[in-house]
Amino acid sequence: MKKNLLCAVAVFVIAGLCAGAVQAGSREVRKVESCIEILSEIMEIPEQGMPPALLNDAWGVAIIPNLIKAGFIFGGRYGTGVLVVHSEDHGWSNPVFVSLAGGSFGWQIGAQAIDVILVFKTKRSLDAITSGKFTLGADASVAAGPVGRYAGAATDIQLKAEIYSYSRTRGLFAGIALDGAVLQIDYKANSAFYDMAGLLPLQILTSKEIQAPPVAEDLKKTLTRYASQPGG
């Protein structure tokens, strides 16, 4: 009787742990699905979307859906998303999960949720984030990115920036400032998504051996499709 009871308790505990792992992994899968949706919607805004050439030439792209107001701090927001980089074969890497916190978002945004895409123009800015975290505007310069199918109208400020930002709320570009926001690696989400503890960002971005859920391939295909459009 005692032995049966112990077995039952063990099964219950293991089932609970497995359910927790599945739930966490599912949450990260949904996050990648949201990133695909946000990227597609921003790229498809008529005459005002992100120029395909930026994706084609980018060292990397971070997509952060649904930033929300963080507590009672004015302007402070928090959200999670993914970072992908251009691989050596001109494809895209598996996603690394990241978080974005802080930033000067201004009164005009209010309590609305904000979707953010960051386009990394230099390898230096990518090296900073893959080492753990960095602050936008301090460790790497950031400016609102040009819109339209072609990026030829970029201003001097934009051209000098290491990162282009695109922010959207209620279907419209919000034009928010991101200086002071901190972008950092979300190690817990990476472990849940890849079902592997202790993964380093560079392992995810460069290794061909790490197995990712199918939604990661969907994200890569979406990036490739938009980067190869006319003007890309």
C-alpha cells in the first residue's frame, strides 16, 4: 500500500513537471507566432512599411510585440520578443529570446500596447546584446527607421544610427523614443523554447545542431520573403 502510494505521488509530481515544461514551451511558441504577425503587418503597411532593403542588409532583427506599461513608473515599459541574425549562408538564425525594458515612451502613447522592431545595422551592436545586455542610445545609437519601399530618404541622423527602430500602436507608427531602454537576453525563455538548459546566445545563433520548434522555421521564411521583395 505504502509502495503504491509513493508511486502515485511520483507519477503526479513528474506529470506536473512535464505539464509545466509544455506550458512554458507553448508560451514561447506563441511569442514567436506573435513576432511573425507583427513583422508581416508592419511590412505590409502601404507605402509606409519598413523598406525591404533594410532587412536584406541587416546584421540582425529584434521583434518585441506588445510592450506594456511597467508598474507606475512614467514612461517605463516592459516586453519580450526574439532576436534573429543573418547567418553566413545569407539565411536567418534560430531565434534568441530577449526582453526590452525602460525607455522614454512619452505621454502620447498612454497605456496602449506598443509593438517594436529593431533593425541592427552593425555587427558591433549585435556583439553587445549577445554578450548579455545593452542600453539603447548608450551602448549603440538608435533612431527611428525610414519607411516606404526604398530607404533612400534617410536623414543624416538615421544614417549614423547603428540601430533603426520601428514602433507601432493601434496599427500606426508611434514614433517613440527608445533611448535608455535596456535590451537583454531572456535565458529562461530560451531554455523553455529549446528544451535545453544553459544555452548561450551564440550557440543558438550559430549552431546547426540545436533543434528548434517548427515555428522558428516559419519566422525565418517570413524574414526571407520580405527581405527579397522589390527594393530589397
